[in-house]
Amino acid sequence: MRTPFFLVICLAVAAVVFFAAVAVGNDYAFFAGYVILQYVVLSTAWNILGGYCGYVNFGSAAFFALGAYSTVAVYKLIGNNDLPDVVPMPALMLVGGVISGVVGLGMGYLTLRLRGAFFAIATLALAVVLQTLVVNWDFVGGSRGAYILRSETVPLIGPYIHYLFLVMLLLAVAALVIARLIERSRLGYGFATIRDDEMAAEASGVPTLRLKLVATTISGALMGMAGAPFPYYIGYLQPASTFGLDYAVNSIAMPLIGGTTSWVGPLIGTILLGSLQQIATVTISSAVNLLLVGVILVVFVIVAPNGIIGLVHHYWQHKPGDFVGRRRVEADSPEAVP
Amino acid sequence: MIFSFDLLVNAVISGILIGGFYAAVTVGISLSFGILDIVNIAHPAFIILGSYVAYIVNSTLGIDPILTSIIVTPAFFVLGALIYQVYYLSFERRGQESMRGLAFFFGLLFITEVSLVLYFGVDYRYVEAPYIGPTWHFGTIDAPLRILIPCVVSLLLIGCLQLLLTRSFIGRAIMAVSQDALALRLMAVDPVRIKRIAFGISIATASLAGAFLIIIQPVEPSVGRDYIGRVFAICVLGGMGSLPGVVIAAMLIGIVESLTSTFYGPSWAPAVSFGFLLLTLAVRPAGLLGR
């Protein structure tokens, strides 16, 4: 499927989702949907580095919070409480994305020359360093947190939460299209060689460090963009919850549960796990929903190492001449016949 | 800011003492991550588990927390051996340990922490022991016993482990398995068994470290997260798998943290170890005493 066509389909699905949410008529659908869409972006972004390159990032919360706090910084610098929307949301997302992307690049430059585990640990460390900086930085609220006022309604769209939902929906579409584009490009093949055997890739002339830096930058930038609207969603931003480990665990669990080799995996994982969490939060408690994520993650990595996609593939491969099997061969053929 | 020599000396001493405790926290990681190459990021969760065991026994039976932790080490050893067995069967044997293994331990971290939250709540818990209150004074130097005693026991523990690793057959086999598992197999030793024992020992140290932790400070389930980065910073800074390196690095980080919180305020202290970690990774990834 060509990318423009895919984009059109995605936008059509997004339009259906938006109008379905409007049709539900309950704003809770938007609040819950926003969280799930935010995780679609986060898990897709995580997967660009984690799934395609095989480098585990435990610091999703750090990149997400960077985006959120860059919004707060811009709000304090330019905006004021009488004019909450003086800077448009897309501009805020751009700022958040650029900042997170640059931090991702620097982070990758420091650690990616080492073994994978060091990168994972360093990302964990990055989250704490950034949290300490934010806690000690009074301009963005410090440990007290920061309040963001938002206008009640947005012209043409209606209530503000509808606008936020729409923005996040479009970002999710963008993230999926980017992930799919990478997957099918030279870049994606380069990433796959790094994941499968970095030493061999390096020996064959793949510029592994440069590719990994591209991956951390794109992944970080997308996470930052997902974080940028968050202060407007939550209204009161506070370091401990913005840097919370639940962002890190969810953005790892969702791709791993769905399957990491393709853009579909994080989407499936997020929709399943995200909805499950929303339901569990409402019906049981938010502590139980984290326990649920932990248990599902452990069970999946042990029982279904390639996630739901892996299970589906496994099922299809026992039926010769199927659609998935044929498409795989097609996708692989340019590599097989150089 | 008024610079005071007494303050400086006291900060350095308390840094060394707390460093002794950090060494106990890190030694398990040093065994699993440094020697066995198992990235057990759930280690701090097991330490918190150790703290809660010490808390339960102390509050119901009134037994000394350190004594309790020594008594329950076999249970932690078995737990560690079991976890390694699952890890081996699910990941190491299939050669998928890098990413899925990490996710596995991350999941374990979450399960342990949230289970503790659900069962005990997020209240801070503490233990009672005769040495928690008093402080020894040497001239202008203060040494609170609640930090001094964990430090001494921790150094003893690491000394014993170092003896075990260098003098006993099992210990040498553990060092060997990290270098060449195939050669070990040729010597008719089962590398999986050796790794199982080593991982069991590494989790067993978490029991002691947990008791130290709850003696030094009140504990609630998410306290462990503060230690994730710190222990890896110490492990990497000391040089992977070197126990003397762990002690030196732990004291170094202890001193720097203590100086930072004395002269700049405690809210900056967490960034120190992580800054150190990033710096070490960038400048000298082999660590101080790296092989």
C-alpha cells in the first residue's frame, strides 16, 4: 500500500473515531480517548527505537515530561492567565518535539556507542536527572507544580477537550505514518540490521551509530510532541506524576504485547491495554491497573515473545498461500534479489 | 554560604558511612549485571521486599532487623534461583535476553512494587532496634549508629562475598562463567547451575540490604526507584563485577551526594549519582577498577 493512500485511510479512520466520540455525547469518552491516543504516540515512538533497533528506552516519561514542561515554560514566558491560548497548540508541540529530540540526540550520543544495557540504564538515569532539574526550577513551578488555564471552547470545534482529542488524534496518525514509512525505507532496513546483529551490520558498512542517533532523535521528538498538550489536558502539572513510571512501563508494555516488528503492533497493544486500563481504573482502582500491566507484560514476554502480531503470524503461517505470507515475501524480495 | 570545616568533615564521614550501605545495595547488581550479564533492574524491588520482611518480623516478634534478614537469606536465595530458572528457560536459552529479559525484570519490578502498595499501602514503615537512636561522638565528628552499623555489616558481607568468589570452587566457577561458559562446560561444570547459584546469592544480598535500608530510613514501596539509577551508577563506576570497585565507587558517590546535600540542599542529591553515571558512561565505560 502506498503511503499517501495509507495516510488517507488513517485520516478516514481518525475522522470516524472523532465523530463516533462526538456521537457518544459524553465528554468522558474524550478524556479517556485522549489518554489512549497519547499512548498510541508514546508506544509508536518507543517502538521506533525499541522495536526497530532493539534498544530499550526506560526514559519515555522523561521525554514526555520534557514536552510537557517546555509547554509550561512557553506558557510562563509568553502567555498569561488572561490569554491562555496565545501560542497555538501545534507550535507548542513543535517546541516540545524539538527539545525532546535534541535531548534524545545528546543522550544517544553519550551512550549508544556502548552495549544496549548501558543505554537502557542511562535512560532510566536521565529521567531522574531531569526530574531533579524540574523540581529545583521554580520558573516552571518546581515541586509545587504549575497551573495552566485553558479557554472553555475553541472556535469551530467546540469544547476544549474535543480540540485536544483532535490534536492528539492527528499526532497519532502522524506517528503511525512515520513509523510505517521508516519500516519500509532504507532507514528501516538499516534499523533491522542493527537489531539483528549490530556487529555484522557495522562490518557490512551500515553506519550504525548514525542510524541509532536518527532513531533516538525521532523517537524522542515524537514523545515530546505527545507530552506538549498534556499540561492543557491535566490543568495542573506536577513533577512526580509527569515523570511517573507508568509512562515508562506502558510505552514498553504496549509494543511488546502487540508485537514490535511492525507499526501495527504498538497500535494493537495500546488499544487493548489502554482500554483495559481505562476500564480497570474506573471499575477497580488505579493501583490494580498498574499491577495488571506488570502481570500482562511478564506473561506476554514469556509466553508470546513476538506479541499478538507474532501469534497471528504463527497462526497464518500454518496455512500456505495466505495473504500475510505472500505479502511478507513481496516485502522481502528486493532484499533477496539485490 | 558559610563554609565550615566541621561541616565538611562530617559530610565526608557521613558520605563514607552511607556509601558502605550503598555498597550492600549494589553488590547484588554487581553479581547479576556485572558478572552474569543479567540486567536485573528489579533488584531494588527485592531490596524493598527485604525491608518489608524485616518490618513484619520486627513489628510482630520484635526480632532485630539485621538478624531477621540473615535468617531469611535462604528464602531469598531460593527466590533468586527460581527467578533465574524462569529467566533462563524463557529468555537466555532462546537468546532473547536483551530486550525481553529487560522487559521481564521491569515487569517484576512493577508487580513487586504494586503488590506491596496494595497490601501495605503507601505509608512509611519503620523498625525498632536499640541502635537506631544513639549517636557516637568522636570530637566534632558524629557517627549515628543507625548508619554506622549497616555500614560495618555491609563491609563484612562484601568481604565474605569477595572471599567466596576468590577462594571457593563455586566462587571461581561464578567468575569463570562470566568469561567463558563453554570452557566451564568442558570442565564438567554446568554453567546454568552456577549461574542459578550466583543469581540466588545476588538476590540473597537484597534481604540484608533491605534490612539496612529500613534501619537507615523509613520505607514505602516506591522508595526502591530512587535506588535503581544509583546502584547501576555505582556498579558501572566501580567497574563491572569488581567488588572492591563497588565499595570504592559507593563511598565516592556517598561522599559526593552528602557534600551536595550539605552545601546545595538535599533536593539536588538525586541528580549526583546519575550525573556521575552519565559521565562515567561517556568518559570511561570500563569504570574505576574495570577489567
